[in-house]
Amino acid sequence: MSENDFQQPPQPPGGTPPPPPPPAGQPPQGASPPPPPAQGGGTPPPPPPAAPPTPPSGGGAAQTPPSGGESSSGLDPGLACLLAYLFGIVGGLVIYLIESKNKFVRFNAMQSILLFAAFMVAWIALIVLSFLPYVGCLTSIVSFVVWIGYIVLTIMLMIKSYGGDKVKLPIIGDIAERQA
């Protein structure tokens, strides 16, 4: 054997070799020892119990939705109202005629019928006015604004009535309430 077979590995630039790794199960030099195990077998204590659920406001009694409960049509009251507004006068008539128990559904169906009828009256009046000189050019702008207003109002009424909220329009809502 030659002397080269037993050579030491090269030294790092600092001149001293790094210390050997610690034996298994012992922390490295300079580290704090692990904390002692907790009493009772080393298991952590259980978390505190959760708070009991709080009852809904109003003393915990069951709240009835403003939609009035069940519908004689077999549909959810919110869905029946949404369909009445979605299909205009036809949807309103169908829902109004088949619904006999739920006043909320009947109100929204009648309001849908009356809203569509009012929109049609305004639309026909604007068509007639469009034939008048000097006024006709403005009616196309007004017709567009009336149409957009009707669409936005109908969508708002669909959303509100589906959620169970009663929105009563001026004049039309009073008439619908008397007919429901």
C-alpha cells in the first residue's frame, strides 16, 4: 500500500474541518433540548367545547316568509312570482288563474299583468306620437328609454319576489293588492 491510499480529504479554506454530526437522537450542538413530554401520556389537551348555536332573532320561533307559505299551484311561491314576471301578461294570467291560496303570489301575478298592460299602453302612445311632425324624432329615444326601464323594473321585481320580498309599485301595486 502506498501513502496516497490513506490521504485525508482536503481541508476547507478556514483551516479546521467541520465537527462530526451528532449521534442519532441528540440535538445538534448549540440547540436547545426538546421540551419534556406533557403529563398524561404525551397527548395534548382537548380543545374547548364550541359555543351552542344561537337561536334566530325573534325568540327562536319559526319565521314565516313574507311569501305566505305554500302555493296551491304546487310551485314554490318565489318561483311562481318569478315566472309571472318573466313571461309578462301570459305568465301573469296563468299564475293568477291557477293560484287560489297564496295572496303573495296572486299579488305579484296581478302586478305583472298590470305592469305589462301599462307598458303596452305607453308603447302604443309613443308609436302614435311618432307620426306627428317635430315630435316623431324624439319618440324613438323615449321609446328606447321606456323599454329599458320596463326590462330593468321587471328584472328587479323578479329578483325581489323570488327572494320573498313584496315590492308594491305606485298605482299598479294598489290595484293589484285589491285584486289579490
